[in-house]
Amino acid sequence: MDELRAVATARPGRSRIEWMTDRDNPNARAFYKSLGFAESVGQIVYRADTGAV
């Protein structure tokens, strides 16, 4: 995660990095929290399935 942040920081015009996990994935949420990342409260994710498996 530190390397990802460094890559994004080095690129002009990048102000943040974002990723997602499911709300019902407590292990991932705890992992990201342990790294010091905060959950976003203002975004809603929309998804359109393509039907591909």
C-alpha cells in the first residue's frame, strides 16, 4: 500500500487513491483500518453486470 501511494503521489494531478471492499467483509475492513485508512462515507457505488462469468 505504501508503494501504491508513492506511485500515485509521483504522478501529476493525482490527489488520492481509492479502492473498495464489501461492507460484509470485516477482515478486509479491519486490515485497511489497521493501515490507517478511513472509510469513505459520502460515496455510493453503482454497478452494471455484463452477464459474463
